[in-house]
Amino acid sequence: MIAQSNRLTYEAFGLTIASDVTLPELATLSGSAAEPDVTVEIAELADEWHSLTPVFDYYGFPRPGRFLFHIPDTAVISVTDGCTIQISPMCDAEWDKIRVYLLGTGIGALLLQRRTLPLHGSAVVIEGKTYAFVGDSGAGKSTLAAAFISQGCPIITDDVIAVQLGRHDQVPMTAPAYPQQKLWDESLTNLGMENDSYRRLSSELNKFAVPVKASFFGRPVPLGGIIELRPDPEASQIRIEQLHGLHRLPLLRYHTFRNFLVPHLGLMQWHFETAARLAASVPVYRLFRPVTGFSAVQMTSIIHSMIKEGDLQYGS
């Protein structure tokens, strides 16, 4: 399960990652002699964890720049200074489950420490730009991205969107993550995909790992817009509205991946300023969809048409 003798180097989220743990989801780099941006290693963290007073039972902050989180019966993982991730697995831990948390909460915390804004959602490339779909769990972000993939649009990231902001006059960029989607069983069924063709992310989740290597876009792409998906019990049809002014800022702060970490990492001012810069740089929209029925294909048609027409203010 673990390859400790030969450290492998991977590429994801715009970073080179040297890991003592095999990370089959990520793209492998060969012949790279440069110093990695991030190292992933096995460590003994149990004593340090037990010495902490956890926040929300599962999170600890022993010092500025160091974050620990505990996955019961599975592992303790630490993220330090945006460059080191350590894993302390428990006996008989399920490594598929450990990697779900490593590539989720672990990467989210690491990006925050590196001052890269992680949004919670999926992003696909349409007409040469990425469009980020954000929303609460179950809003349909990955399902919508999968529907776009089926129509020939490549995906650049799923679950964690790494948004890189350079100087104030530069366009925000979306960094490629890794060629895999996470889809619920219901989404696979609605998309005509058989769940027995894919690996379950863990024995506890009815969610599956869907490889998308052939549809993965591996280079940074300018961010063209952010669309919040909002299931609406009162909606009978799809409706999109553009958000203006101060309405954009709370949406971006809310949909920052693991946003509850921000104050504990001492990043409140940075987070506010970064979200404000992003809100001023790209258009932000809210898409309302019916709660019942499968509307992902219809949403792709509406969004794609509006992007081609240069008018994403449809229905506002």
C-alpha cells in the first residue's frame, strides 16, 4: 500500500509533490531533479495529537503554520507551512479513505497556507477559459462537470479548485488538479454510467472514483467565471442571475474550501482581500435549478449557449 523506498514525484494543483506514499490519483513526473514544492511522508503524530485541545473535535493548531486533523479509526494528518504533509496511519487503516482526506482537507489546508485560494467545486474548460461550479454538498457540481465532459469539454479540477492570483492586473488562473472525478451512485445512474465499472472511494461512501485522464486539461487556464449552483425547491425551470457589487464577496468567502480553517490559520485579512480581488476580476453568477429531476444536461446547454453568445446574464 505504501511505497517508502522509492519516493515518487507527482504534479497537481500547480505543485510538484514528492511522496513516500503512493498517490495513484495524481499524474507522475519523471526525471524531475528540481526541489519539490511539497513533500508527503509517514510520521508518528499520535502523541502530538493527544497533547492538543482539538477544535470541533477533529482539528488542532499546535503553532502558527501547522495544522493537524484526525480521521477516527483511520489517521492523523498534519500540514505544515504549505510545504510538508505528514500521515500517521492507524492499524489496518483503509488507504483509499486516507487519500480521500489527504487530497481533500489536506490539500485545501496546504493551498491556504501557500496563499492560493481553494474553492469548493468543479471546473471545466469552455471556449478557452475555465468556468468554476461551486455550491454546497449535493448541489450537483461534479455531476454538471461530468455532463460537460460527455459533451467534449475537458475538466481541470474536481472538488478543490486552486485559483492562482498574481499581480492586480493579471487574470486569475485555475491550476490543474488531477484526472479523477468523484461521483455519487445516483449521478452515475443519471449519466448512464455503471457503478461497477469504478472504484468506491471508501467502504463508507456511496461515491465512486471516475478516471477522466482522456478528458483532463493539464495546463493552467484563465478563469472565465464562477457559477454557484443552488437547488431551489420552488423552481420549476433553470434560472441564472449575475451577482453584482458586494453580493459576490460573501459567495466566494463561503465557498472557499474548508473555510472554517481560515481564522485558525490566521488568514482572515488575506482571505478577505483575495476574495475581494477575485470578485472584482471575474463575473460571478447564481444558477437556480429544480430539486427534482435530472437537469445537468439542460444546464450544460444553457451555460454553453450563453458563453458562446457572450451573455451570461440570462434569466436575471
